[in-house]
Amino acid sequence: MEPLKNCPRDTLAAIKGVLTDIDETLSTDGKLTAEAYGALEALKKAGLLVVPVTGRPAGWCDLIARFWPVDAVVGENGAFWMWHDAGAGKLRTRFIQSDAERAEGRRRLDAVRTEVLREVPGTGIASDQPYRAADLAVDFCEDVPPLPAADIERIVAIFEKHGAHAKVSSIHVNGWFGDYDKLTTSRTMMAELFGADIAAERERYVFAGDSPNDAPMFGYFPNALGVANVRDFADRLEHKPRWIASARSGAGFVELAKALIAARR
């Protein structure tokens, strides 16, 4: 991971779009600062495509797609994407799985939920769980006292024992049934919604993130960036980002936005 300040200006100037995680990448200590929100708007005004790619639930993504200065949002680690269709004046959602597949997945996740709560004392189900369409989010530090790393690994192991995928974010372990993740859905979205072949020009898109569930994106995008707190998970990242901001969380995202906009002038 090299400092963002070392990234060549030509590389930054060629960037066409920014995909970004939300928790502790855009947010700071659980809050979205005015500066980070302003950075999203500044990127849009500068002509870049802006797409949050998050583990947060469908209920949050509905608001993000409608109210934030973004082109679309990928939610629940790739279960769907949402966008506001300005021409039709309505919100649209594209799920990766059918209604029946999601219903079966939720049924199977009920057993995971029961076992996690029984076997890992101190954990909890995320407060945003009622607004989720496809996954189960287990809280290990957002609304419960922080759990040790060994307990987080136990939660992951329970998901995997049941045949579910499990990804660790900065606050939750998210689990689901289905062969998708942040990367596969982002690629499908870019092709279907924007007609973009990001496989052919990966170097012209940036992904910004901070935690292990961002690792597939870090590995795919040659110019992926980690905000400084990505170092907290460095020993657990299968793939690390090419660049790293000097600042943590939302301030690190602002640093990226300023660098991209300055390079385009």
C-alpha cells in the first residue's frame, strides 16, 4: 500500500468513477460528516460516476439512492442495486436473486441466527436487520461492546458451517446464501445500468474501502484505495489496496476526492 500522494497525476486524471464503501470509509465513528457528504457531491459535479457499495440494508439504500448525490448504490454486500430513475421519477431495484431464492435464504439464516446468539455471548443482531432483504448482519461492535477477534472468527465459522458466505466489515459480520459479493454485483451493475465494461478499463475506476469485506474490490481494481484505518485489518486482508490515504475514515475519502478533482483541472 503506497501513499495516495505518490499516485501519478495522470492516473488520477483518467479516473471515470468512484465506487466506495460507507461505514468508516465515508463515515467517521458512525457519523457521516458534512465534509464527506460534500465530497460525494463535488465528485458528481466534477463529472465522475459515484456509487456506494455497502453491506448496509435495503432500507438504507432506498434513502441513499433517492437523497444522496450518487448514481446508484449496491447494498447488502451485493444482493441488489438501487438507483433513482429520473426519467420515470421513481426508485428502481435490481435483485441478484429471485423472490423465492431470497425467501429460502432468509429461512436458512434463521438457524444461523439462533446458533450465533447461543454460541457467541455478547454479540447481537444488527439494529438495521429489520430493513434487510437478503442477509443476516451480526453486530460485534456497533451497538454492543466490542468483541475480541476470536469471537468474530467464531461467528464467521458458524455462517460457513451452514454453507453461507460470511464477510467481516468494520462493525458487522454479514452472511448470506448465494454466489455474489460486492465485486460480482458491481460488475453486473456497471454493465447493465451504465453500459460500462469495467473489466476492460479497471484502472479508470477507484474503489475506496476499509475492511475485509472490501478485499475482493481491492484485488480487482488496480487503483483501489484504503482509508488509513484499513491498516487495522491489514493482517486479515486477502487483497490490499494499491493506495492508502493519510487520514482515517471520512477524512481519508475527502482526501481522495480532492486528489481526483485537482487532477482533472
